Amino acid sequence: MAIMTHGAGAGIRRREFAGVFAMLALALGIPAAAVHLSRPEDLDEATDLQRRLIAEVSNIVIPRTDTAGAGELGVGDFVILALAHGLEGSRAPMSAQALPVLARFRRPDGSLRHLQWLEHELGIRGKGHFMTLSPDHRRELLRALDAEGFAQDNPQHPWRTIKALILTGYYTSEVGGSQDLRYELTPGRWDPNLPLEPGDRAFSSDWTAVDFG
């Protein structure tokens, strides 16, 4: 059983953006998965293994169903880029007192190296690198981390930031925004009352309909 049950379809058009245009792309509604990594030195030197890890984590959070999984759409690369540019407050200083175990992953400015933390945390929990574990074991570890991260007494847990970026990356992609969600051009037609059936997809224009928990 995956953490999220959204998912999957054909490919997605990709464009190349310089790093500083990532936030602009998001603001303009350009599919997040279209962002292409070009200068890894600007992204805390993310390794190939870390890129594989965040792609796999993205696929576990939003696996393939009748639409493509998040990792398949390049959401892992989006997360790396988003972390580098501080989306979801990821470059804000963190309190060392709030989570002392994170001290080794803090930058000189007090912000957290989320990707390095995630790789280390999953490795400790799995007693080996996450990518060497079986698919079932990976899902089990991430499910436990997810439950811990969203516990009421962990408001600054770094997993919350990572998961929020995975969801943002997926639901601003072409597949997530127009296939996994229902898309209707705004303003469209006004219907004061709409029937709602079990299993109906949320509308991508109604962001509050997306469950970020």
C-alpha cells in the first residue's frame, strides 16, 4: 500500500530552464517536471545516487496507477531544484533546539540540506542505502517516516517540506494537473450545484481539494 494513490499517463513535454527560472516557471503554471537540471554545483552537489533516491521516493509517494508516477515525470529533479531555491521555506534557518539531530545537515546559514538528511535518515532506518533495499522495505520505511513527520508534535519535521515539494511538482505537471486531476479552463461555466460521486477526481483549479497530508 503506497503513501499516496495518485498517478500516471503518457510522457510530458520538457523544456530547459536556467536555475533562476524555476520559480518563474512554477508561478506561470509551466509543468514543474519540465525543469531540467543543468548546474549541479548550484544544487549542493546532488549525486546521481541521491537523484535516484528522490525519484524513487517520489514514485512511492505518488505511484503509477492509470497515470504516471511522480518519479517517472521528473519530479525528483524538480524537488532538488526547488530545495536549492528555497521553495516551501526550505532555505530558511532551522532551530537547532527544535531538532538537535539535524545539526550535522545544517548549512552555515542555518538552513537544512534536506536531500542529504533524507538519504542518511532512510539509510539508518534501513540499515543500508535505501536504493539497495527491496521495494516492499522501501515503502515500509517511507510509510513510517511519513507517519512520524506528520505527527502533531513534529511541525518542523523536514519530511513535510520534501513531501510538499513532491506533491507540488506532480500537481503542477501536465499529467498531474490535467490527467490525475480534472481540469476545467477558468472561468468556464458556472454550475451552482454539482453531483459528487465516490472516487471523483478533484479539480486542478481547486487547489484546496488536494490533500497535502
